[in-house]
Amino acid sequence: MDIAPDIITCNSIMSGLCKTGQTGRAIDFLGNTVSKGWNPDEKSYRILIEGTASEGLAEKARELLEESVARGLVKTTEAKDIAMKM
């Protein structure tokens, strides 16, 4: 039986990976789950944006922020606020 994880599980996994300095693995996890039909939410992207920013990966954080805006998960005004904090 193949059971897909829910959004809370996926976000928890990504959060744990980011908190342990494995943000690259968290980003890979996002890509794998999206390719299987999972739809990330605003929190999913915030977890990854904060993780990449905390590891000094500002360019990747900006890419994720732009992707979240393009998906309609974060409003442009909120994105500007997030970007200012990076």
C-alpha cells in the first residue's frame, strides 16, 4: 500500500532537514514530492527560504521566494518584506 504524506508531514521533514544544516536535502525532498503530485504551501516555502538564508545561500533563497510568488503562495508585498530580512 502506497500512502502519500500530508502537508504537515512534508513540512515537518523539510523543517527538520533545514534545522540540521541539510537544506539541500530539503530542497531535493520538495522537488521529489512535487513531482509526485504534492502541492507545497506558503509554510513549505518559508521553511526553505529561512533554511537557505540561514546557510548563507541568499541567491537560492531569492529563487525560492520568486517561485513562491509565481505559484501565488506569497504576495509580492510579503515577498519584499521577506527579502529585506535576508
